[in-house]
Amino acid sequence: MKAGSAPPCTPDVVGHLPRTCSVVLLLATAGACDSEPSVPPNYEPRVSSVEPRAPKSFAHTGSFDGPHQNQHNWVGMSLGEDEDGDGVRELVIARPIDKSTNTNITDAQGMVYVLRGGSLELHSTLPSDEPHTFGYGIAAMGDVDGDGTMDIAVGTPVHAEDMGREGWGTTYGYLSGSEGASWELRGNDEIDDFGHSLAFLGGEDNILVASASRFIGGYAVGINALTGEVLFKTASSVLDNDTLGERRGYHVVRLGDLTGDGLPDFLMTASGQDRKHPFFDYEGRIYIHDGSNGKLLGVVEGATSGDQLGTYATTIKDIDGDGRDELLIGSGYEGRTEHVSGVAYLLKTGPILDANPAVWTVDDPQLLIREHVGQKPVELMGFTVAQAPDMDADEVLDYAVGAPGCSTDQLKNAGCVHIYSGATGAELQVMMGDEEGYWLGEFLVTDLEAGRLYVGTKDWRKGMGRIDAYEARPTSEPSTTNAKR
Ligand SMILES: [Ca+2]
Ligand SMILES: [Ca+2]
Ligand SMILES: [Ca+2]
Ligand SMILES: [Ca+2]
């Protein structure tokens, strides 16, 4: 059993599926027409070395299942290096809590896996010094110490020894494979949950960003991944909601270079989380920071109380041609249509970056390019978002939006990943789980160079969890007739 591509014309997934069908068919037809061009008389064609472009769709190439049920699977996923030399980068994932080994959560053994890119066969594992919650945060860091092995940072936001005292949390740098951690950093106090989420930015200082996702007053630090030295800490400011249970730093996300200094920048999600209130009434926020020094660049807030904006967010490559990357923000718990039907927003970053740091509202007309609105209860549209390759061959990169709660009449919560055209917003493809309760689309990781998308679900089969791999492949053979004639 595996997650496959949904039949392109399957109805009832979401309201706008028929549009998908027409778009895909139109593109395929346009490609076929290239074989019969209208050629003017005396036309002397030249053989072009440029390969004709063809629209692509995602094909399933592999999957990886968790070994047991009732775990916390794949809370972190990160794109690694090509360790096995087949030209495809590997995927690094973590299984932070395995309740099958011991129902006492403090003894549950965490594990980090390196999976071969594309096939998702197991390549290696990283032994855990600190089992409980090991791998909640995870970041592949390239090879910062130059010893020829991929380096990995792992966050353990709650130690076994912290149980009953919340969690100080620790972030570890593994620079030499299985020989143990080269450095470790502990949180500042018993409620820091330090290491909950990690993002590697690189640069001369090998910057790794690690969050302390405190329920109130969360922050991030920049760490030299080679030495473990702390380089900066994000500051509180009047723009921060330090006194609210916003869970800032639940996700730390590496962005494109927004500031133009050559170093990637980062954001922290703060969608709101209060343990006393399962549906915490908070607009939700995204905090955007300069990757070189942690300085706050801007804040985007949900439009309405209770939106919990920012279940995930990232930047995607410039779509509207203004030279600035766009911001794609998911708000999976938003409910304008139905209960947690969700929405994903595509925003300009230029106005945010050109102003002094300010709090913007997500539906500000200066920012908003478009939105994708969930239609059914518990669809969770926008729970995850990610960059995608150029699927419709218009030379503008496209993007993916996860809706892990989406259902058909037959399959409740099968889960969907929607692929949208960056240029137009048209829906190009929907991948869908093929079982009830698959929850496809809880995590997304893109390998843009290789045209691959990795989709994780931790809830499949009562918490066994699964990763599915997809590759962008031409939907029709590109025609070379023109060049040969
Ligand atoms: Ca190394
Ligand atoms: Ca930058
Ligand atoms: Ca732009
Ligand atoms: Ca495109």
C-alpha cells in the first residue's frame, strides 16, 4: 500500500478539483501540438541545444514506514547530503519517541535515520545519547568540519531527567557520524524546550538556528555548528507577544536570502499553543529574522482571533517578478469556511523588508497575492507548505500545500498535497493518501535541484508513520520534431 497520485479527475476531494483536470489536459495538449508547427516557407530551422520543456507531475518513487505504532514519528525531517554517491541527496528524519519499547515515556528511545533519497531505503542510523524526545529538532548541516561525513544537529527539547520539571532541552552537534556528539548546548531554564526546532543556514560561521519553543516568550539562538559557540539570541521587542502562549519557535525555517547579504534568513512560527485550552484563541504570528545576527525583520499576524496563523511557513522563489522572494504561510486551523478547514496565503516580502520592523496583518492588500482556502471541516489546508519545482513548464517555480485532513466520500482524512502553479495559482496536481486516516501531508521537504518532494505523516496506522517520496517527471515526451526537420 502506498500513497499514489490521485486520479486527476477524482471529484469530491476539494471543491476546485475539476480545474486541475482542465489545466493538466490543456498543458499536455499544448506539448503535443509542438510536433506539428506551422513553418513558414524557406524556413531554415536550426538545431537547438536547448531541451524542449514539458510539464511535469509527481510520481511516487518510494516509502519508508515506522517500525511500531504509537510513536512520535518524523517530527523532524531535513534534506541531507548525497552520502551513498548516487547523485541524490539523502533524507534525514527522526523518531523522537518510541512508546513501543517502553510505555513509560521517559525511557522511550529516540532515533535518527538517514534514508536514501528517492528510494527511501535505510542508509544509516544515529545512535542516541539522550533518548527522550531525541530528534524533535533536526537539521542536516552539510560537512562543516570537512571530514567527509555529513554532520547533523539534533534537538532534545525535554530530557528524561527533566520529566516532571518541564524541559530545559539540549541541542547536539554530531560532526563525526556515530562517534557521539561533538558539542552540546543546554537550555537556560526548566521551561525552555531548547532544541525543539533547528535550521542550518551555513555561511562562514556555519550558523545553526535552534529554538527554545517556550509556551510564553519563545526565542532562537544562532550557534556556530562547528564549535557550538552561541553567536546571537533573538531579542524581545515591543513587537513580541512575550506574555501570550504563542509557542514562538515551534518551527524554525530556513528561508531564501531576504536581506541580500548572501546568507539565508529564517523565520519562527508562533501559531499559538496553550496547554489549558485545546483550541487556543490566538491570531497566530510569523517572526522573520536576519540569519546573520538574529535581528527581527518583520512580523505577520493572522487576520482574526483564533486563526492560529503559522502551522508552517516558508519563502518561495520570486513569483511576481519584483526580485523578492514570496512568503507562503499556512494556517491549517483557520476556520472561515468550516471548522479548521484551513487556508494558505501567498504574500509579497518586499513591503515587509522595506519597512521598519512592524506587525503586518496577513490579509493586508499590500502583501497578499492570493490564498488557497480549504472547503471542508478538518481539511487542515495549509498545515504544511513548501517550494516545488516548475511543474507546468512556465519558468516560474511552483509550490505545494499540504491538507492532511482532506477526505473523500470513501476515505476520511486520507490527506492531500496540492501542487499550485506559482504564476497563476491554478491547481496542477493533487497527491492523496490511499487509506482512511493516512493524513498525507503532515510534513513536506523539497529537494529542488533533484525535483523531489518528500511527504511525511506521523499519524498513519495509529502512529506508525510513513514517509513518501515523489519525483517530478515529464507528463509527455518532449517533441524534438522541430529541430530535426
Ligand atoms: Ca563532518
Ligand atoms: Ca540574509
Ligand atoms: Ca516577488
Ligand atoms: Ca511553474
